[in-house]
Amino acid sequence: MTEIGGYIELDKYALPMLHEGAISLNCGRNCLAYLLRARKIKKILLPKFLCDSVSSVCGRERVSVDFYSVGLNFMPIDIDLAEDEWLYIVNYYGQLGQDLLWELKEKYDRIIVDHAQAYFQMPLKGVDTLYTCRKFFGVPDGAFLYTESILEEELPVDVSYDRMHFLCGRFEREASEFYQEYVGNNQLFENEPIKKMSALTRNLLHGIDYEGVKERRSSNYRYLHKHLMDVNKLSLSVPQGAFMYPLYIENGMEIRRNLHRAKIYVPMLWPNVSENGRDESECDMACNILPLPIDQRYGKAEMDYILDHLKVYL
């Protein structure tokens, strides 16, 4: 018999959850680890423009890694895929639509699509596709994987109640007070084994108005794009439920620091790319693409605040 009575815990939510039918795991990198094991992948081709966490997972799973470049349209350049090799495709800022992804599938067949920055873009049938929840929602863990290959391993369920402090704190206070806890939670997944998504995160994901989130993100993206498209070095489409608005300009590092002083927090998503010096073009993109926040917490007033501060430098 379970406990009856006592104090009331977090309510249980029952709204429809996006990606309900996918395999739900604890983090995006473990979606990849799951695939590497289930598909028995031994060689993989990764984009140079990518964080080290993905190559670290491959190293942990003893998978041989090679790298390729991407262009300003975020499409792969000069791919030479070996017969036993898999191609890892990152849908940067949701700029690779279904038609482009299907072209890559038809051309290379053995592809894995990373939709970490395209949560609202549904997977193509028969294409291994992964999503991460923490980039879009206030949850402590969570990722989804679409694949026809099932890993025959008993997976434990993650537990997240003790990783909620920074999220609850950020809800009522300023982000800077809890930033180190947030970083620590991200670092935790570097060594976490493959687990099922925690019950807490699953419950929170059942309480989200996905249509409202998608529309707010898309609306904010369109608004920034209308005002910045003439100075942006990227030619962009407007994705549904966008991740962030990528503004590619000169002196991105300096502008990023000045925006931070105005409490506009613009991350450098792949600092390891410039540190490793893999390629001049990728280094320039890592340093000078400003991922501007356009998520569901904000509206026109916040977008205008960002634009007003950018006008000083543009």
C-alpha cells in the first residue's frame, strides 16, 4: 500500500505531451549513447561546429570519430561517408527543414539527426532523431529519442527532486544567483549512465501549453528577424517554436560582453570550437554568432530592449 494522506506534493499534470511516443531518457547525450549501442555503430562523422560532449560520448562508447565542416546555411560540406560510418546531423537553430533532411537521408542513408535546437520539428519516418528538453523548458533532465532500434538493456529511472533548487530559485530570483548550480547540473550529465527520464520531469512536461510556447517563440524570432535581417550575415528561415535567434555579426565577442552588462545573457554555445582551433570558419561562427533569447518567457517589450542595446553597436 502506498502512503495515504500527509502533506500534498506537486500536482500531477495531464495535458498532452509533445513526443509522447518517443523513448524518454535522461539527457540528449545518452540518446546518442543509446543509439551507438543499439545500432552497434563503430564509426561516426561529426560536425566541427559542435560541443565536446558529443565526441566525449563517442569516446566513452569506443566509437571512432572524424569531423566535417558546415557552411553558412548549416548544411554539411564535402562529405565522404565510409561504408560503415554514420553521419551526425545537427539542426542548428532549426534551419534544416524536412526537405533538406530528407535529401541527406536519401543521399547518405545512415544519418542521426540532432534536433536539440528544433524541439517542435517532428522526426522524419525511419530517421534516428533526438531531442533535449532542458534547452526549451525549465526541467532538470529529459530527452527524447525516435529510433526503430531498441537497446536490450534494463535502464534505471532517473531521480531529479534534488536537482530542482536552481530552477525554483530562478523562478523567484535572478538567474545570476543560481547560475553555478545550473552549470553543475549540466556537468552532472557528463558521467551519467543511460537512464529513463525522471518521473518529475515527465510530470512537468505534461503541464506545458506547447502551442502557446511554440507561437511565442516563433513570434519573438520573427520580430527580431524583421529588425536584424539586413545586418545578419546568415540567411535565415523562421522555424516553428524557434530555439534562439542567431545573429552573425562582426565583433560578436565584444558585443556579447556588453549585452551581459545590460543583463541580456547571450551564451557562446560552443566555446570549445574556438579553443580547439579546428577550423577558421567554425571558430568565427562560434565567436560571432550571438544566440539571442526569444523563448516563451518574453514578449515584444523584451525584444525591443534587446534591439535598443544592439543599436549602439550595429
